[in-house]
Amino acid sequence: MKRSHTRPISHAMIDRILKAGRPMAVIDVGTTSVRMSIAQVTPDGELETLGQLQQSVSLGRAVFADQEIGRDTIEECVKCLKNFCTVLREYQIPLDSSRVRAVATSAVRDARNRQAFLDRVYIGTGLEVDAIDEAEVSRFTYLCVAPLFQTNAFLRESDALLVEVGGGSTEVLALRNERVLFSEGFRLGSLRMRQTLEDYRAPASRLRDIVENQIQRTMDLMRRRALKIEGLNLMAMGGDTRFAASHLVPDWDKHELLRLPVGKLAEFTDGILSHSVDELVRRYHLTYPEAETLGPALLTYVRLAEAMDLRQVLITSVSMRDGVLAEMAGQGTWTSAFTAQIVNSALALGAKYNFDRPHAEQVVALAQQFFTALRKEHRLGAHHELILRIAGLLHEIGVFVSNRSHHKHSMYLIQNSEIFGLGQRDLLLVALVARYHRRATPADSHEGYSKLHREDRIVVSKLASILRMADALDRGHMQRVNAPEVKTTARQMVITVRNAPDLTLEALALDEKAEMFREVYGMQAVLRKEGMRG
């Protein structure tokens, strides 16, 4: 196992670390290796890396060949994670979700025996590994690079394309003026490319054909999404590019972005591809999984840069693990800046289905008022407020399909769409909250809802009942109830409207939709015009 620290670790140093703050760790179970980063938040609010560990475990080769992880590979991974847990104990980091986050990417996600693997890891180590989807990978990628946009003005002034060629997939994230334009994942990574050659018994020379196909798909995506090529900054992420950069620019300051000429990277890549895997292992002291993926990954970056007629690529030392750590430290996710990215993505989805934006935003404004007023009752945080907000924006997109049962169509469209920053679990919560904004209340027989854990079922009920109240107060889609005063007592939520016209329609709608709210919160919703008493 490779074990590298930013500085030698002694018991005395660990004692000083523990006194200075609460160290935390993220473990990334990847396609070709398992990595762990340990960090802490400094007094000035910065994340300081304390140590990094890595061990090669070729999960991807097993999955891409047989669609499942073999028993020996599972046990190898468990042994590796046990060693990591020993290090965590040295740092006195408990296996608590607030202190340790373990994630797995495409290899585990695509395995037929994924659940058996995750269960075995938990039994053997006590670690709960989360097999994250592409949307979550994009979220963590954004969080890890966000600080670079703050410190590099040129990134904020042009389009940026972030690309990471992993062993099992290639992730693409595009930004304009720090705003996410799109994110996409392709199920073709460097190890999959190697596996494809072996499956078809094709010569290594055909590798370039596979890469060309991948580049064409990426370019087609960029054209469909209207990404400007002129002035584009291509940021190549991943261990393969860091390896190349460290050899081409030995004095590279890892805290800074490296501008690497495409021609220089292309020449180095040709040299890598001229060697066999065995030769790479001997020449560069690589593990076999690292040697297998290096050439295909570097060739992908080079050909993508050449296809866009770029003279340089940007190399960064940050990784997805830095994004996970930032989220754990509360430095990104669910902040106003980050949620704005998610909201923008939801608005784009709403526009795609011709939603009534004034109505949607009115419902969201009312729902957020109710959410704030009921904070003591629902005991939910910013994450769930965002779920409510997105559900409010999209609750009627199903009308695009048909007005009849449009709440069910809304659920289907949301669940089968991509919203930047929201993984499958959050997307399902949004879809269900939108689905229950009218008609039937949640039932165990309903698709999607029946699969939720009890905690998530309760969240859906709490948020959907709030969304129903907000939607009722804009029944006519005329935005007549603006910024009401909302107060709660033990038995009532009183909504007082100032300078309002006749509210008969809204009062009838509120009464019609109030039953779920009464069941969930045990409160009566009361609508009043200013000056009324009763």
C-alpha cells in the first residue's frame, strides 16, 4: 500500500493535530485503486490535507469483464479498507458519517453484486460505502474546482470544460462565468477501452480508434449544448494528468494551475503508448492498473484538445475527494452560491417543458415562507429546503404531457431527467414531493415511495404537505397572495394577507388541500385577510 503524507506523522504531531481541530477523511473506492485523504479545517477556514493513502485494487477489470466483483477482489478490497481504518484510529477519527465518508464510483456502481460487495465491506470494516452516481460525481467535481475560479480570474471570464477520464467512465462538466452549463457522464473510461480491445482481440493500435469515437461523442455534446470553443479553457483532471505533469514539469507548484502545452503532452503520450504495460510498470514504478489506464487516458485528453484546436490544457492537483471533504466541512453544498447552480439547472428543465415560471416561483416563495415558519415542527435543514424548492419549481411540468394526472407525469419527467448537483436519491425525493402536490397522499403501494426508508418517507410527507398549501394559494395562477405574514401556534398556522382582493378561490383551494397538512403537522391552516379576526 502506498502511504504518503504531506509530512512525517509522529504521535506528537497527531496530538497537535487533534488539539488544533477535528480531522476527517474521505475514502474513494475507484476503478483501479482505493484512496483516502485525511484533512482538517484550519482556524482561518481553509482545508489542510494531513495525509493521503492509496492502494491498487483492480475492481474495474473484474466488473468490466464479468459484470461482477470476484470474491478474491472483494476480500482484497476489505483488507485494504481495514488498513485504512487502522490509520483512522491513529488520527482518532471515528467511523461516523460526519467524520468519514466512503464513496464508490463506476466499477462498484455497475457491478451486478454491488449490494453484496457493500454489505461485505460493512461487515468486515464497519464502513458504509455509498455507490454514488454521475450527478453526485459532478457535484463533488464542482465543489473541488470552485476555489480555483475564485483565485483565477481568466477562468471566470470564459467557458471552461472540466474533463476527467476515469477507469470506468469519463465525466464532463461545463461552466460559463462560474455557472454550470451542463454535466454529462460517458460509460467509457481508460480501463473500459483496454477491456474493449481484449474482448474483440483487437491490436493495441486500435486504441486510437476507440478514443476518436469518444472524442466525437464529446464534441457532439458540446455542439448540442452550444458551448463556445473559441477561448475555451480545458481542465484535465485525474491522476493520469498529474502523473504526466509531474514528469514534464518537475517543479510544478501543486497549489497552482499548470498550463501545459498540448504538443508537449502529446509527445509524452506517444512515448507512453510506445511501451507495453510491463515496460511502463518497470520504467515508471507504476502498478499494473495504473499502467493499463495511463496511455488511454492521456490520449483522450490530447485528442480532445487537438479537436478543439487548443494550444494548452490546464492541469490541477485537486480531485473529487477534495470536493467530498469540502462538503463534509460545510464549505460548499447547500450554500446560496451552490444551490443557485442547482436552481438554474431546474429552471432549464422547467423551460424545456414550457412550465408556467411565474406560478412556479410564486409557489416556491410561499412554500419557503411556510418552511421557515414551521422549522420547529419539521426540524429539517437547508438540504431539505432545497428539495422543496426544486419540487416547487417543477411540480407542474407534467402538464407538458397531459393535464390529466399531470402530477404523475411530473414525477416521471423529474425522475428521468438530470438536475445538476442532485443524485438519484435526492431526485427521487424531488419527484415524489412534486407528485404529491395534489390528489392522493403517499401510500405504501405507490411506485418510488414504497422503496424509501422511513426517514425519507416522513421527509416527503412533511415537504409535500407544505407544497400543497403553497400551490393552493396560487390556484388561479395569478400571484395574488404575496409575502403573507405566517405565524404558528400549537394548533394553527395562520396566513394573513395584506392588500388582497377577494380570496374566495384561494380559501376554497386551501381547505381542499389542507387534510394532508393536518395529518402531518396536527395543525389547521387558516387564511385571513388583514383586519379580520376570528
